Amino acid sequence: MDASFAELFQLQIQHFSIWEAIAVALGLAYVFMAAKEIIWAWPSALVSTAIYTAIFWEGNLPMQSALNLFYMGMAVYGWMRWRSRPAKANHTP
């Protein structure tokens, strides 16, 4: 392979879809909101992983899709757990 890193990166950017950009943005939003303990982190994670599941399925990567289905389930579980906790719970790290 004689292509430089810059050429390979440019090639990847050219094939980067809007759905991938949205999934990445929502994934980053999830990390930020989870660190700040904002409940909207979980719907963000759910949508991000749903997009990734579709992308991986279309890319003929069924096991990656299955893994993302698990992540979607964990996003729903996390959202339900955070919704059920008391609003002003005293918790220590």
C-alpha cells in the first residue's frame, strides 16, 4: 500500500455519510451528557446506536449489528434506571 495517511483519511472523509456524522455527534453528546449526569444522554445513545446498527447491517456486518442491538437495550435500561431514581438523591462517587 503506497497511499499516505492523508490520502487514506481524505478517501474516508469522501465516503462519510450524513448518517455517520449524526451517529458520531450523538455518541459524543452521550459521553458529555453522561459525564454531566444529564438524563438525555440515554436517548442520545439509543439513536446513535440505532443508526450504527443500520449502517453495520447495510455494510454486511451482522455481528456488529447484533452488538449494537445490545447497546440499544442498555441505553433503554439506563434511561429507565435514571428516570426512576430520586431527583435530589445524595450520592457519593
